[in-house]
Amino acid sequence: MRNLYDMSPKEVLQLNKSALNKALSRLQSSDSITSLRRSISELREQLYNSSRFRRSRVSDKNVIEFTSDYLNEEMDQIATSQTLERALYYVERLIKSINEVRLNGVNDINLNRWKEYNDIYFDSLWNIDKRENSGVHSAEYWGNFIPQIPYQMMKRYTKKGDWVLDTFAGSGTTLIEGQRLGRNTIGIELQEEVAEKTRRVLTLEPNADKVVSEVITGDSAVVDYPSLLNRYDRQSVQLVLMHPPYFDIIKFSDDRRDLSNAASVEEFLRMMGRVIENAVPILQKGRYLIVVIGDKYAKGEWIPLGFLTMNEVIKRGFKLKSIVVKNFEETAGKRRQKELWKYRALVGGFYIFKHEYIFVFRKS
Ligand SMILES: C[S@@+](CC[C@H](N)C(=O)[O-])C[C@H]1O[C@@H](n2cnc3c(N)ncnc32)[C@H](O)[C@@H]1O
């Protein structure tokens, strides 16, 4: 007889919720671990074969979805428990995950079903070898970040319908992802031509949730956020994302307000401080500020731009929640220069940059 194990791991099972609830509560009256294991094994067959559990017989409200690997994992955990007490604890947990939604108030992740969020990163080392490049995303804008960064941040730190501010919008990676995820986004970009191109691109991206994705041309150190938000009848945003120039590594324009034109590291930090201070008042308390930045190398010295910028945020009362280290993707240009850089590194006594930082702060 075929059973749950025969399904492919990511196959989604749509089950009759009351029938599943009944079957699981029956497990709760097992009097020994052996009989519980037997019942679990029967249940796996029934879930796969019996029409009692099929969704076709019930209304949408009484349907619960699971991937087969998740359900198998939960059932394995019950069946391999050493004691009846432990096994019953896992049964109870499974029942809860079917009937209760537990949220943390900051995102839409149901904590009772956290294991099913396979798309979310949990650790602080991100080795991403491929840029997400679907739809209107493009790597064409030199210095843009990979869409996975705003995707992860919005999934973890916002809910659908929340408002996100990106103080250095560039080619609009955050706004495109926001539109896909049903988050309203406002992006500030200093260069009008860049801002205009981003506006055009955004019209080509589907907007199923009809969210706002607005690009404002301006200097994020002085933009009048309260009046900007007022237009939408709002006083605050729920997430601020900052992906500034990494000082002068890439010169974005000739505008003296452009952070890539700062005269020194100290001036860059002062300018960054002003951008932070301007955005802080409109960030809702308890919500998150993200800074994506890398270090730089100058005159034989490693300049820890990332940590220096991190301090600028901490100085302004934010709590540091995480430092994520992310690899740089290898562009074709960099691949060609790789051998030369290895040689330079050996001669100069340094290591070649392969990472940047994603600093996660919380406004207390
Ligand atoms: C590292 S890029 C951001 C790229 C963006 N994350 C993306 O995916 O396209 C930095 C951007 O900040 C802009 N910029 C520099 N100084 C600025 C300022 N004072 N106010 C607003 N934008 C600024 C630059 O023109 C550039 O487009």
C-alpha cells in the first residue's frame, strides 16, 4: 500500500482539517508508544489513500495545506520519540500548528508552522551564488544589490501592507520586491535620470496587491518625510533599508550631495549620519533599520567602512540585532582579474574582498 512517503517532498497536500484534527486527537488517547507508532503508520497510509481526508469534500475554510516533507518530518518525530510523553507533546504541537496562528507582530510568519518557510534564511552567513533575475530585475545598474536582500528583509521585518523606505533607491530593487510582496515602498534617489528609469521599470512589474511604489528624486539627508507620508495619510514606516554608496568605490554622480563624493571617510560618515537622523523619526518604534554596506581598501590599508557606519547607527540609540556577512557574486569582469588580485594580495599582505555586510538594527 502506498503512503505519504511515496509523494515527492514539496508536493502539497490539501487535507480536510476536521478529519485530520479528529485523527490526531485519537492519537492523543494512545496508551503506549508502540500503539502510537502503529497509529502513525496507519495514518500515513490513510492520508495518502482515504477520501475522508481529501479536500474535495469540504469548503475552503476547512482545508489545511502541508507539503508532504513537512508532514512526514512531523510524523517521523512523533514515531521516533523515545517516550509516550514526548510523542504526545509532538502530537499536541502538530494539532496547534493546524488550528492556531501565532504571529510576532512584525511579520506574517506563522510561528506554529515555522519549519515550512523554506525560503527564509536563518543564519548570519549568506553564500548566494546566483542573483534572482526574474521579471524586471536587472544587474545592469552598477552597484545595485541582489533582490534576495530586500526580499529576506521584508519577509522577516514587515507584514503585507506595511510601508518600507529605501533611502538609496538606485535601480529600485527594493521597490520591485516590495511590489511583488504586497509591501508599499518609497524610494529616494538623488539622480533624476536613475529615478525616472526606475519609475518606468516599476510600471512593467505586476502589482497584484495595488501597493504604492513611489520613487522620489531627492537627497535622503533632507527629504521632508512627514509631508511625504502625509500624502498617504501616514506618519510612519515599518522598515527602513539603506544601501548607500560604499564611500567612493563607485562614483554614482558629480552631485556633491552624493555620498560617493564625500571628501573623506569622516565626511562620508557625517553624511550617512544625517541620512540616518532624517529617517529615524518616521520609523515606527520597535521596527527595523537595515544597512547594507561593504568595506574598502585604500593606500595599503583596510578601511572598515561597514563597522564605522554600524557605529553611526548604534550612536543614535539603535539596538544591533544581527551582522550578516554576505559573499560578493563573481562578475565576469572580476573573474578575469582574479589571478591579478591574488598576486596583488600576496605582495600587499592582504586578503581579497569577498564579502559585504547586512546590519540589522531595531529602534527601541
Ligand atoms: C549602492 S546604490 C543603491 C542601489 C540599490 N540598492 C539598487 O538595488 O539599485 C546607492 C544609490 O544612492 C544614490 N545616492 C547617493 N547619495 C544619495 C543621497 N544623498 N540621497 C539619495 N540618493 C543618493 C546613488 O545615486 C545610487 O543610486
